[in-house]
Amino acid sequence: METGNQDMVSVAKRQRLQDFFFHRLTQTFSLLVLIALTGIIASLFINAWPAFKKFGLHFIWYVEWDIVNEQFGAAIAIVGTIASAGIAMLIAVPLAFGIAVFLTETCPVWLRRALGTSIELLAAVPSIIYGMFGLFVFAPIFADYLQVPLQKVLGGMPLVGFLFGGATNGMGILAAGIVLAFMVLPFIAAVMRDVFEVTPPILRESAYGLGCTTWEVVRKVVLPYTQKGVIGGVMLGLGRALGETMAVTFVIGNANRMPTSLFSPGTSIASTLANEFGEAADFHIAALFALGFLLFVITFIVLALAKILVLRTEKAKGI
Amino acid sequence: MLTNFNQKLYNRRRRANAQGLILSMAAMGLGLAVLLWILFVLLSNGLAAVDWNMFTKDTPAPGSEGGGLRNAIVGSLMMVGLSVLVSTPVGILAGIYLTEYGDQSKTAELTRFVTDIMLSAPSIVLGLFVYAIAVATVGNFSGYAGSLALSLIAIPVVMRTTENMLRLVPSSLREAAFALGAPRWKVSTLVTLRAAKSGVITGLLLAVARISGETAPLLFTALNNQFYNTDMGKPMANLPVVIFQFAMSPYDNWIRLAWGGALLITMAVLVLNILARVFFREKISA
């Protein structure tokens, strides 16, 4: 009897000890993510310090990227990044909205799964494939059938004409924006579909019961209800577009000049890093780290806002 | 009068409805068309490059004829394999912490939030980070650094899917095990994790699919290597970087190989994605 009790106590003790270690072990691994985040921010900042020290905040809007004379500013790359991501959003957001509406409202139920999966597959295609596709297939078509006519029709117009000037070789900010649009489209569409499905059926059914058309239900019931989630999805796409490297590097033209039109070649932060980091030395490396730091900070803020907005919609699920 | 007005309004609403729905259908069509177009281009250009030589010969020097992708394929497999070995235990254990131990605590919430951001963080910046800690300090590019960069991308994927799958396990199962006197670590590993096994494997497959196509984080960690190399302490050839380099080159045989490699990667990624879905669905219905 007593020995039995002793056994029980020692088993319980052992298990408590094992449990303690298992708890701490899993906790350490999950904290690794936080450590990685702080590590990324710290290491980027430390390596970028020489550049920040020399140029100060001026680095952000200084329009110069002169490797030989070691004069570096981020303005050209920032403009290229924001312009290409902005164009991508203008194209991808309405398309993603359409896809999400189709998948949640009109699509026959038996097709839903297959079509949803194919959109998710579009998201799985590696970005370098988008880049190659952009360079070899899209750019020639874009040059002949879009750039040339656009330049003919709009190039001579006052005020907006300058946007369509320059060489029509298929590369440039606009081309990069379009390729990016199709790259981020599935991410935005997937979030929008998920948040649309969160809308309580009772709201939808009430609207239908009042005689609303499907389109009115989407515009006046589903969209207002899921507003925050939709904006979150858009910002998630924006975060992706800002940091995308390979799809952009192939088609943006990679020129360290301030772009003057939608057709002119430019560069983005990520593509500058991809092109130059391998051959960089000394101070150039610091300047590239500074670019990387800026990119990380910008995308972090955008993604954090996106996450907060999506979380809020999902929390409001049960009314 | 009034019926006339009503009829007009009704017609307008129906037109708006038809317009909206047709446009949304067109958007869906465009998305599908792009996917099919990409697959078609890949197949038509890539199949021409796929032959026995692609798997048995190494990447050709500039200007030389022929060649294959053997070194790049082996390099990619090794790096992806190592990062799966690293990220599987880390991701799964961290996922267990988030559901079974941390749950609603502040640290768990913060970790979850940061993990979600890391899922979409620009991968090139992760490459910069690994360069700073594992290349600049050691003094040379290496396959290990490449694996580390890939693991940083894979861990959040494994972590979040594991967590989500563990959450689907009914709590009555946990309670039953606790009632039998099982300690928490046994419940989480032998009961909940086992119940969520298929979902966790789905997450692993998705993580592999995600990292096998990543180029940006490898550019300045694993770099590239023209020769066959299985020493992970040295720069290593890998498919994505070889594709990047070859596609931008002026040589015809390089561009052909780039298409071949692109086809190989895309097929691998798509098959992994489809496998993950089929696997998950079958287990759920079973």
C-alpha cells in the first residue's frame, strides 16, 4: 500500500517535471518568431547605420543613386516601389472583388471548390515564374498592343500626355504594375471571399426577402458589413506588392533614374537589392541595407494594419 | 403613371444587377485565363527543354553548348530538405504552445500577430537578415545560410497551420485524456497532435511548396555555384537562382534551361498544393 503510494508520488513528480520542460520547450520555439523579428530589425538597422549616419533622414527623399561617387538616396526606388504597387492595386482590387463576389454569390455550389482552388493555385505559382512570364510573353504583347496605341491616342494630350511618353519596349513601371497585379490578385480575392462568407446568412436572407437583387445584396449588405475585412485584404495585397522582388525585377527595366512616365524604366527597393547586393561593397552595402530597412518598416506597418482590420471583422462574426 | 415608374426602376435595378454579375464573372474568367495562359506558356516552352541531359548534366559555362540542371536540382533539394527538417519540429512545437499552453495569454497573442506578418514579409529582407548573421560573419556564402533563410519563411507557415488544425480538435478529446490522468505534454503530443495529424501534414506540404519557389532569399545567402556540390558549407546552386540568372542571359541554351527549370518548379509546387488539399479533404471525410 505504502510502496504503491510512493510510486504514484514519484510518477506524478516525474510527470510534472516533464510537463514543465515541455511547456518551456514549446514556449522557446514560439518565442523564436519574436526573436527573429527583433533580430531582423536590429541587424538591418545596424548594417544600415553608416548610410543613415552620413545622409540622415535626407536619405529618404534624396534623388540620386550614384554607386561610383557613393551618393545614395532612396527616392528613386521608393517612387518605383509605390508607383508599381499602386498600379497593381488599381487593377487587382476590382478584379479580386469580382472574383470574390462570383465565388460567394453566383457560382454554382458544385463549381465553388474547383474554382476557389484554381485561384489559390494562382497564388502558389512562384513569383519568379510571373517574372519570366512577364519578360518573355507579356512584355512583347504589352509593347505592341498596349503601349503603341496608348501613346498614339493619349501621348499628345495636354496634362496627361507625358505619362505615356518614352520608349515602348514593353518594360517599365506600368508593365511591372500589371504583372504585380496578377501576382497579388489571388491573395486579395482569397481574403475577400473569406470575409464575405462571414456575413451572417440572416442579413443576406433579410435583404433578399425585401426584394433586393444579388448585386444590391453585395453592395449594400455584404460590403458594408465586411468593410474592414475587405480593406484588410487590400492592404495585405499591398504589403505583398510592395515587397515583391522577382516578378518586378524582370519587367521594371532596372534603371536608377527617376521615372518620368508610366512607360519609363525604373527600379523598386526590392529589385535594387536583387540586382546590386551581390556585387556591392563597403558603403554601397550599407546603403542597400538602409533600403532594406525602409522596405521592412513600410511593409510591416501596412501588414500590421491589414491584420488588425481583418481580425476585427472576424471577431464581429457572431452578432 | 406609378406602375410605369416602378417598371422603370425595376428595369434599372435588374440591369445594374446583370452588369455587376457579368463583370464579376468576367473577373473570374480573367483570373482563370491568366492561370491557364501561364501553364500553357510554361508547358510549351518548358517541355522542349526537359530531357535526360537536364537531370544528368551540370549548368553550362557561359557560351558553351548543352548542359543541364543537375547541380541546381540537387542543391535545391538539399536546402529545402534541411529547412524542412529544421522547421517541422520548431513550427509544430511552437504551434502546440500557441493552442495548448499560451492560448489567450498576451505573449501568445503577440506571437500570433507577428507570425501572421512574417507570413507576408518581403522575403528579400529575410535574405538580407540571413546575409548579415550567417554570411557576413562567416565570410562566405553557403547552403546552410540558404536553408536558414528558407526556414525563416517555412516556420510561420507550419506554425500557423498546426495551430489552426489543433484548434479543430474537439476539447472533449483533451478532457477525456486529462481525466485518465495523462499529463499535459502527453495529451498534446499523443492525443491532440495525433488527431490533427492530416492537417499538420497539409501545412508541411504547403510550406515545402512555398519555399521551393522562393528566389529572393537565396540570392545572397546560397548564391549560386556552377559546379556540382553537396557540401552545404559552400555556395550552392539552386533552381530559382539559376532560373533568374539564365533567363536574364543572352545565351539561347541558358534561356531554354531556364524554361525547363521553371516548368519543373511550377509543376512541383502545384502538385504539392493539390496533394495537400486532396490529402486534407480525404482525412476529414474519413
